[in-house]
Amino acid sequence: MVDPFINELDPQYRVDGSCWKFIPVTSDGLFSQKNDENIFKHHLIILQLQLAVIFTLATLLHLFLRRFYLPRLISEVLAGVILGPSVLGRFFPNISSVLFPYQSIKILATLTRFGYLFFMFLIGVKMDVNLIRKSGKREWTIGSLVIVFPLLLGVHTAKEISLNVDKIDERYLEGVALFTGVLMLTSFPVVAILLMHLKIINSELGHLTLSSALISDLISVVIVNLDKFGQLTKLASSHVAIKSILLIITVILFVVTILRQMIFWIIRRTPEGKPVKDAYLFFVIIALLVVAIVGENAGLQYMYGPFILGLTVPTGHPLASTLIEKLDTIVSGWMLPLMSTYCGYRSDLWELNRQPPYWIIFVFTLGFLFKTSCGFIPAICFKVPLKDATALSLMLTAKGIIELGTFATNADKQSTVPQEFTWGVLIVFVLASLVPILTRLLHDPSKTYNGYQQRTVMNSTLNEGVRMLACAHRQDDAMSAIKLLQLTNPTTGTPLSVYGLYLEELVGGSSPLLLNHQLGQKSSSDGGRWKPIIDVFKYFKSQCTKPTQVQVFTAISPPSLMHEDVCWVAFDNAVALIILPFHRKWNRKGNMISDSKELRAFNTKVMNKAPCSVGILIDRDQARTSSIADNSSTYNVCVLYLGGKDDREALSIARRMKGWPSVYLTIVRFKEDDVSAQNGWESMLDDECLRDMKHQSKDNGNVLYREEIIRHGADTSVLVGSVLDANYDLILVGRHSKSESPLLDGLSAWTDLPELGPIGDMLSSTVISKPVSVFVVQQQCSPNKTKKMPLDSDCDISLGLCGDFSMC
């Protein structure tokens, strides 16, 4: 029998006699020969039109709202509100009925649920459960208190208010509990998205917030499922409840045993460095769908099965990274934004013209105040600074896509009235807007490395020695750095402490890691990638004839935030100089083989934010492998000294090299022909720094000092060219070098790499084929006076927030 509701609802489904009128999914086109052809009656056409309108409107809104540092989620919800009954359906009902017919909304809702299912799976893949094992008492205390008391007391109080004050029907209590519970939760993915958006996930506050959120999220899963089983025991017999629990345990055991072993079998079958076969990926996706269906029928919500399956996938290469590469774009960039837009579409702001129930007022005011206090008070007890504790408590109350997804998934199952759903979406919208803004006001990452201590090689005392941080993205970067480190470590009177930092891109995870290998710290992924770097620094220590301290770290983080790890290690260990690898690489024949824009952007960010001096090492001398300590060959070093603090820092580094008998140091002083310009304070400092290097003595037997009179920038360029023609192995030069000086007049206009300065830019030219290395030095900048160095337009690349959650 034909459903009369369908015939009344949509004329395209009316029947002729006893047969359905078949409506194709696709259209024959606008120029079809059929007289009655209406392209809007075909579901695929309507879906494509809806997607085009949704994403166009959301993108236009985000282009405006991102100026206020609001996440993309806000634009997507606003797009749904505009296209829903609040705006389009009320003021333009005819357009709304054509663009969003009833049947098409079901298709859109199905797509959002599929997107949410895959999103929960990717969350499990990206989540590093080992973060719990590494968490201390502070993280466990904050993470537990911020979820247990707000969730239990908040839900109970909301139920009592709804029954005794609002006098609602008991059948709506389940919807009240769902609404309150969702808003009292702390979601790990939402907090990770927020930290990525604020670009503080690598900071100390970011690590504390992320660990606390993960503990809180896992505790909430246990509480919610125990409560569900308790309700099942009340509604049905204990036999039914036990049967449901056993089925769920069976599903979970099947995932963590059999499917987990098959996942490890896939990893073992994949050769190192090779991509995972498509057949294996299809198997994982099919297993994901099967687990969701079976778990739903067993009593487990459909998204928990894929989430548990994702947790069984080891983070990193090869499987997790491949799954994220294949699925993240379509899920985070297409399916998931439909979820937030769909929630905005289902909201009707005109339902808010009535007074909200008192239990909603309680949740939005006292409930959130209590939850914020449960995060703030323990943070203060653990001596977290006041502003950071406030920012921490706010971030642990952040709301986002997880809450919207839970509302959309359970709205049809539970007895939820439209006003409650609209209030829920509105509360999520307000918190998702305010929390990032308030956190930015409370926590300024640029002030993290403020200090009164000058951390430079020039200000390092002889007794304490110099602490240097060598950064490496691959093994040859570490090899280049230790050649420079050997030069700066000649005597026991000038001790050297070396910190090696291997930088690895975060792939297949959402939790950045900073590992100290001296403490035996490890990650869940294979450590074979950083072992060669550790071996290089161990070799350096073994070759040092003088006492040298060496520590090695590994930072695994998103490329756009990798500079934060460098700055933090330098700040935490009182480093005086950071050595960065140049973004261009040469082979042994002197031919350039790579030019990385990402590495150049990383170097620029470090120079903008470093809490100490920074040097970029341009290593063209790949053929030299012998150690300077064996004195088997000479090493010629030249310092181009134009004056200024950067050149004084470069000279301080060169001063440490003259202790080697096989190192011959040449200092070329560039002087203006105008004598009156040499009487300022900077000139006095320059002369004082050179005083012990000018004259021959027993300590300066291998030092050659000469002065050159320069009239303008053209003379400087010629002199730099003549230095290149000489057979120097290493040239040291400051970055700024009095950029307003007549010595550099006209050279800045031709600079392609402003992070190197005019002289460093000339010395890094790709046309130079000689095996001469260059070290460009920038002395520590005052945090309040640091001028950010923009990249060229062709290098203004978008590194994003990382592949993880970047579109959320």
C-alpha cells in the first residue's frame, strides 16, 4: 500500500494506478527534449546544489570572520542558520522549499553521520594513548576534577530543576540529561583543535591542557557508558542488561585482539619507506563500517566502535599516516563541515522568543562557572600562574564539533524539543567564539621567552662556557652542525655544552612530543628515524678531546609550530646560540639539489622568536669529513666585520676558533671613508670588540687582521666577491650589519633572502660553485623590538595547522 504521506509531501512520488513513478537520480540536463524536465526533482542535482551553496556561503563568512581569529566552525554554523528556518525558510520560503526539500534533508543528514563516523575513527588514529602514561599527578588531578564533579552534579541538578521548577514531563528527562551531559564534557579533539588554532599546542600550557583533556575525555566515556548500563537495568531486566554488556565487551575484545593483530600484520607486510597497499586500506575501511554496525546493534553507539578501532592503529608511519593522508581531506574538508552546517540548519532562532527553561539557564551560568572552577582551583594549587590557570580552565570548557555531532546524532533518538536543540547549538556557538578570544587575551605566546638575561655567545662567561643548540631535519644537517661545533671547542678553558634537536614532522597523530633521550623517553612510533641523529652527536662527543656535555632531543610536531619546540628547548636550557640548517642543499660536486620553502619559513619563524642568538649554516663543503682535532689539514676562516651587534656576535664565535693550531682566522674590517661617522657609540663598541684581535701576540699567531675603506655599497659587493675568490673554508658574517649604513647602500633592494641580510644573501647565491660554507649570525633580539621578517610572495606558503583537524 502506498503511503499517503509521501504523496501529499512530494508530488514526484505520486503513483499512477499501483506503480511508482520512477524518478532518476541524475538529470538529462537543461537542454533535455522532455517537455516536463525539471532538474530540481533529481536528488543528485539537489545535493550538488546544496553543497555548492553551503560551502560558498561558509567560505565567504570565514573570509570575514577570520579577521577576528574565529575558527571555521563558526562560519559553518552561521551558514546553516542563514539557510535554515531562521532566515531563508522564514523570509524566502519558496526558495527554501526548492533548495532544501524534505527528502533531501534526509540525504544530507546521512552524509553528516558518515562524516562523523569517519571523524571519530581518525580521532582514534591520531590520539596517542601513551600520553596518559606520561601524565603526572598534576594532569590526572585537573583532568579528573574537571569532569567528575561537573558531569555528575550538573546532570543531577538539571534533572531536579526540570522536574520541580520547570514541571516538565518525565519522558523528556533523558533529553535533559543528554543536553546537560554533553555540555559538561571536556572533549579531547575539541581542545586539540583549539590549541592548534591558537598555535600553542607545543607550549608548556598546551601540553598540560592536552594531557588533562585526554584524561578527562576517557573518564567521561567510562562514566557515560556506566550510566547507560544503569538505565538499561532499570528499564529492562538484569538479564537483558547483562546480555548487552557481554555483547559490547565481545565487540571491544574482537577489535583490540583480532583486528589489532591484523593491523600489525598489515604494518609488518609493508616495507619500510613504501606506501600501504590499497587493498589493506580497503580492509580497514570495511572493518570500520562493520564494527560501527555491529556495535550499534550490540548497544554501543555507532561512533564508539570506529573510535576504539582507531585507537588500535599505532601512530606514525606507515598505516596511521596513510589513513590520515587518504581520509583526512574528504572527512575534515567535506563531510565534517556538513555536520556543523546541518546543526545550524536544524536550529530555529525564532524558538528562542519564549523564556528558556530554568534548567538551561542553570547549565549556561552556574554549570559552566562550576566546571571552570573545577579546572582553575587545582591548577592554582599546582602553582600554575594565574593567567595560565584561567586560560587552562577556559580551554577545558571549550565546545566544538564533537558536541554538535552528539546533538545531531541523538536529536532524533531522544525526546528533544526544537527549543532545547537550538539552545544547545547556540551555547556551543557562543563558547566556540568566546573561548579563543579570551584565551588570546590571557595567554600571549610571544611573551613566553621574555627575560632579562642576555643569552649570547658574546655575553657567555669563560667559566660557564657556551651552550649551543644544533637543529637537524636529517642526518647531513647534524653532520654539518658538528663540524662547526668542533671549531668552537678548542680548549678546556672554554667549555661547550651541545644540545642536539632532531625535528620530525607530526604525521598520524594529534599530540606533539618532545623527547629527551638522556632520560630514556620514547614514543609509541618507531625510533629508527632519529637513531642516526643520536649516533652523529654521540660520535661528536667521542671525538672531543676536551670535556663536552651533549644532550639529544627529538621534537615531533606540526611543521607550522615546529619553531616553538626549538625556542622552548633553547629557553629551558639557557642556550646562547641556535644553529639552523639552510633551506638549500648542495651535493659534493657543488650543485644545488634542493630548495625547501617549508624549511625557509621555519628558519624565519625561529629568527623572529628565538630567546637567544641564531645562526643559519650554509654548508657547501660536503666533501670535508676529517675532524679538526687531528690537525691533519688546515682550516681557513674569514670574518666579514662591518660593525653592529650581529657582527660582534659573529666575531665572538670566531674568537673561540682561534685556539685550534690548524685554524687560520682572517678578519676583514669594512670602514667608511667618512671619519666623522666612526665616532658614535656603536663604533666604540666595535673597536672595543676588536681590540684584542688587531695586534699580533702569542695568542693571535694564526689571526690576520686587515681593514678596507668602503665608499658605498658597490665597493662592498666587490670586496665580498674578492673574499669568495680566496680559498676560505668558512665565512662568518652578521645578519643586519648596519642596514642603514652607507656600506650597504643599495644592496638591500637586491636581497632575495631578507633573513640572511644583504651580505649573507650574496654569499648564499646559487651561482657560487666553490665549496665555501657560510654562517650568518643574528644576535639575540629584544622581544619588544623584534621585527618580523616576511617571506617573499612566492614563498608565502600556507603551512596550516597540520593535517590534523585543520579544517574543523
